[in-house]
Amino acid sequence: MKYILQTKNLVKSFGGVHAIDHLSINIVEGQITGLVGPNGSGKTTLINVLSGFFPHDSGEIIFSGVNRNKILSWENQIYNITRTFQQIRLFEQMTVLDNILVVLTERSPIYSLFERHTQYHLKCAEDILRKIGLHEKLSHRASDLSYGQRKLLEIGRVLAMNAEIILFDEPFAGLFPETVKKIEEIIQNLKQEGKSIVLVEHNMAIIRKLCDHLIVMDAGKLLAEGHPEKVLSEKIVLEAYLGE
Ligand SMILES: Nc1ncnc2c1ncn2[C@@H]1O[C@H](COP(=O)(O)OP(=O)(O)O)[C@@H](O)[C@H]1O
Ligand SMILES: [Mg+2]
């Protein structure tokens, strides 16, 4: 197994709370790594820190063997990491199509020098909307979509970023089975394309189905890491869940 992303003794505190407490974990290249743990165990904080949304207090974040703490900020773009939010974030007053186009044009400033939306961008955006099943809604305002469609649009924006590492924070929460199935397919397709994925999810059936590698956190610490079936049968993991 090759690791694309690792943490060593990572710490992130909020006041007196150690949300991440000397955590050392591995994210596998080109595979789906599950991230589970009771509520408040630090999963979202880990995603915030890995994606650069929050700075960490101490410890190391290592991308493909290179310590990010020693990398200049402009070089961070090389590592090309993106994430979804537990709470959906969209440009509410913009159309479905424009929500995708702004990401595509931001990613390639050279095109935007000439024309805001070239045919090239339009084609990419429409391909993404077909993948997420929202092509027929392209002229609707984001605020007019259902919860499930909004979640799909957020995932469409992540696809538009074309990042190498994608962190999904509970993408299935509160969705109907058909939307869950659609997002499962999208995540499996991303793996087929060679992307490295982290998936925070509470449903163990989904974890077992999708994940190649599993990390279990409890109170900011690593409880277990390894093959999902093996990890989920460990006594310490079962106890953490029974005690929830
Ligand atoms: N922005 C924040 N400010 C203060 N405390 C926070 C913040 N984010 C998370 N925490 C605290 O850190 C701990 C871990 O939270 P979180 O990472 O959201 O857990 P999880 O995603 O596993 O449910 C909790 O005790 C939470 O209250
Ligand atoms: Mg969370």
C-alpha cells in the first residue's frame, strides 16, 4: 500500500478540548479510506486540518512523503486536495450551471482572461451535471433544489475541482436511498479514475461496501486502523460503539 497522505502526532485543540490528540494515520493512494468514530471524536476537525481549512497546533501532515509544514503556501496547490462540508455550501442565488462554472473558471485563470465561459468550460460543466443527474435542472437556482439535489450539486462542485485527494464529510446523511446509491456510484467512479478518497460515514454497511482501508477515531485519538472487516471486529472498536 502506498500512502498519499499521512499524519504524525497531529494535534488540534479548541480551548481546552483536544479535538485531535496526537493522531498518526495513513490515507491510501487510489483507494477509499473510511473514517469512523462516535460523535465528537474529531472526524470533521481532521478533515478541516487536512484540507487546510484550519491550521493545526503541532505534529506533521505528510503528502506523498513530503512534510507539508515545510512547504511554501503556493506549493500547497500541487497537493490538490478538496473536501465536502457536513453543512452544504452553495452559491444559493446562482443557477445550478453557474455553481459548477465558477469552480471550473476559478481553476483555470488563463481561460477567464479571454472569455468568462468558453465552450470548453460549458462542456465540462454539462458533463459533470450529467454525472450527478442534475442536467435537466441546470437553469434552476440552487436555492430552489431539494436537499438531495443540493447535496449532489455540492459533490458536482467537488468533481469540478478535479483534485487528487477528496475528503467527504458524511455525504449520505439524511438522503433517500436512490440519492445514496447515486453518490456511492460517484465515489466508486472517482476511485476508478485513480483518485484517493476519505469517507466519513456512520453506516457500517456502506463502509464495508465502499472502503479498502478504515480508520477509527475516539476522543481525537486513533483507536484502530487497517482492513475494514478486521478493524470492525476488534474488541476495542466494538466497545467504543456500544458505549456511544
Ligand atoms: N470550531 C470549533 N470550535 C470549538 N470546538 C470545536 C470546533 N470544532 C470542533 N470542536 C470540538 O472538537 C471536538 C470534535 O468535533 P468534530 O471534529 O466536529 O467531531 P466529529 O466530526 O467526529 O463529530 C468536539 O468536542 C467539538 O465540540
Ligand atoms: Mg463531523
